Amino acid sequence: MACRLNTTDGGHSYRTIRTTPVSLLELLTEEEPDRIVIEIGAQAGWIADLSESLGIELQVANPQHDAWRWKNVRRKTDRDDALRLAQMSEMGTAATGKLRRASRLVKQVDSTLDSKAEQTPR
């Protein structure tokens, strides 16, 4: 779920996309955002690579942080989460950080090992 927040008037819109590099690249080139804010997860590494290659700021939120505790909320949806993430980032209260390069090295090592395994004669 992608949420576009207009920071001048607070207006917002949603768009459902597939969580793939191609789909995200299409969205980012169309929308040209100043910032991307995501929850930490399995896709964070390639999203960080993509945002870096496009020169777009990336913030990574930890949903386990106290700022994300929803109290007395009856409804919790992907749209609610996306909007809250965008709003909290804009206010500077999102408890976000930068994705450390070291955490992304695992992906690179796995890829290298897979390549070597394919080259090894059986």
C-alpha cells in the first residue's frame, strides 16, 4: 500500500502496488516523491538500493517502537498504517532511522553463494 501525502494541505491518496522493484520504480518515477518511508521488513534492502539510486531520501520505521503503539483503536488497516506512517514522518515523530549497510550485506553474500553454487560442477 502506497500513501501519497500532500504536506501543504494534508490531502492524501492511496495506491495499491505489487511489492516488486519494477512496480515501485514505476510508482516513484511517476510520483517523484521527496521521501520514502517504509516499515522495516524483508524488502527494505532492495527498496534502500532503489531509493539511493534515484536520489530519494529513505526513512525506515520500526513498528515495534512505542510511537507505533495504537491504543484504543478498533480498526487497523494497511491504509491506516500507511497514512499514519506518512503523517508521523512529516511531523518528525515516526521513530525512523536509516537502514544500515551492514544489514543488507546478507543479501549480497547469499547472492554470491548462489552464484558460486551454480558454477560448481556436480
